[in-house]
Amino acid sequence: MTKHARKVFDEMPQRNCSRTVLSLNALLAAYLHSRKYDIVGELFRDLPTQLSIKPDLVTYNTIIKAFCEKGSFDSALSVFQEIEEKGLSPDSITFNTLLDGLYSKGRFEEGEKVWEQMGVKNVAPGVRSYCSKLVGLAEVKKMGEAVVLFREMEKLGVKPDLFCINAVIKGFVNEGNLDEAKKWFGEIAKFEYDPDRNTYSIIVPFLCEKGDFKTAIDMCKEIFNNRCRVDATLLQGVVDKLASEGMDTEAKEIVEIGKTNRYCRYRLDLPAREVELC
């Protein structure tokens, strides 16, 4: 895709087409979507000067996204500062891209500075912004603040999505708090969502770890009944744990349901028992 995009871009003058900021942005997006982040940076550095093209906010948002995906957050923040120097104003896409990258990678303090800048620039945080901050709070185990933020969303009329709830569940799992993790799993139904594969991958192993096998079994059955496609290793982990605890009947039940499930069949196996030699 990128070779074709570059070929079209380079041949535009031959076709009497001017290369503008729109065509530049399309070229950058092609490399971004192909995860060729280094080339995005090179094109951003070279082409505007070579072709006398003035980058717009879409250009800057694209390069910030590329740097964040690459993990080059210092470069992303540098481009963020450049936006104002060029007489432009960052928008919600700019902020959300930075917040997502910084908070998810443990750069909480820098994420907080960007969050503060949203207020300064009068850019109202949306559900994606809140979700990114919830992820950040979960990463640094500040779940008291996460709950306050979640309730703030509701008061402001920003409906939390499933990603937000999953972030809170993950945070309590990180803290080892089984009761709160289960409580927030219950919030999913309150907002009329269904748990997804990410939800189950977060909480089911934790239930097994904490010895809450009944709830783990119930959730496995939920996965089958709700036609939720999960990684077979998740279910196999439950089977293995049940078997190790001597709960063979329950383990066999999960194996059989997996084999006969019409929506998606899972090849699960009971672990082989070690035979003691006399």
C-alpha cells in the first residue's frame, strides 16, 4: 500500500495535480496505517520544506500518533509544543492521542500535564479521554481516584463505555481486590453492555488465582452462552486450575461444553494425571 501511495504522490505533478497538504496527509496516513513510523517521521521532516507545503493540524496529529505508537513520547510532546508555535490549536484528537499513549505506557505525570492543558485550551474531555486516564490510574494503582473520575463522568453526562469499565476492573485486579473487581464487573450490565473477550481475559484468571472457582465456572458458561469468542488458553487455564484443585467433575463439564458449543468449539483437554510408581 505504501509503495503505491508514494508512487501516486510522486507522479502527481506529471498528472497536472498539485501536491498539497491534503495529499501530504494522505501519504503520511498510509505509512502510519502500515506501521512504518520511522518513515512517517522522515517524510514529516523533509517533504514540507522540499515542496513548500505548510502542515496543518491533521499533519501534526498524524505525526504525534506515529511517535506515540513508536514509543517516542519526547518527540510526540515536542511536536505538540510546535503546534502552537505554528499558530494552530490542538484539538480533541491531539489530546486523546497523547493521553492514550502516555497513560497506557506508565508516563502518568506527563499524562497529567497534558490533561491540564486540555482545560487551559478549553477542550472538553470525552469518553476516550476519560478512558485513557482511567487506564493510567489503574497502572499506578490509584483506584480511589479512578472511581471518583468514573463517577465524575456520569455526573457530567459522559456515558462510560466498556473500555472504561474494563480499565477499572483491571485496576482492582492489579491491586488484588477481588470484591471490587467483581463489583465493577457487575457495572457492565448496569450500562447495558455485554462483557467482551478483554473483560473475561482480565477477570477470569484472577478469579482462579483467588480461589473463586464458582464464579470462574459461571463466567466460562457465560462466555459460551453469550457467544463471546475468547482465546482457548483462557478456558484451558480454568480447566487446568480446576483439575489441580481436584475439581474433576467441574473441569470435565467445561471441556464438554467447549467441545459441543455450536457457536465456537474449543479443543480443551483435561490434564494428564501423574502416575506414582511403587
